Amino acid sequence: SAIAGLSNPNIGQQVALPLIESGEILRLSKEVVRPFYLEKNRLARRAAEDAFGDDIPWRMHRSEGALFLWLWFPGLPITSMELYQRLKQREVLVIPGHYFFFGHEDPDWRHRHECIRVSYAMDEAVVRDGLSIIADEVRKCFRNQ
């Protein structure tokens, strides 16, 4: 992915050039792309609320334009990396939170091991199913502590 990003073909730039030159890209961004992803965000947030409910401790950070949800499970009995491994076995991929707290090396600070990042750029049903599986695994963790 990194290599493709650094050596992408010129065709994409040529397709985008007239949109950039005319300013049409700004209109499309505001009127098409932004509303599309705002709706995806709304649906993902609602799906998370439905999946996690009130029976386990969880929080969702404010989503400020990114294409993912940042979920926090205060007191999670395992690390987010262990949760990642369990979810991977169930074909749900998340990003463990500890990667995003570089420079904060206090080993006693649990917060970085209690968070995961979840994309909501996929189809709504895929997001909903994935969040349900995450909720199931998190419930198991708290039940078995």
C-alpha cells in the first residue's frame, strides 16, 4: 500500500486535474462526498450503540471527519492487541490502540491498551456485523475476568 501510494500512476492525477482546475472538486466534496460519509458515520455510531448497549463499559470518541470509530473499553481485561488477535480469528480486523499513543511510554497507563480503531467505510451490513462480533468478544472478556 505504501509503495502504491508513493508510485501511483499518473492516470488518477489526470482524471482529477480538470476537477481541481475548475473547482468542481470542492463542490463534489461538500455536496456528495461529505454527506455520504456523514451518513455512514451516523449509521456506524448507531450500530455501535445497538451492539454494545449498556451491559459493558465502553465509550466512543468524537468522530471529527475520519472514516473510523475510535472505541474505548475502560477496564478491558486484555490488551487491545489481544482483542485484535481474537477478532482476527473471527475475520474482523481492527487496529489496536497502542499504536496511536507513541511517546507515552508509561507501562501502567492502561488507556492505550483499552482502545481500538474501527473503519466504517465498508457496506453498512458489514460494519454492523463487525461491531456485533466486537461486542461479543468484549463481553466475553469482561465475563471471563
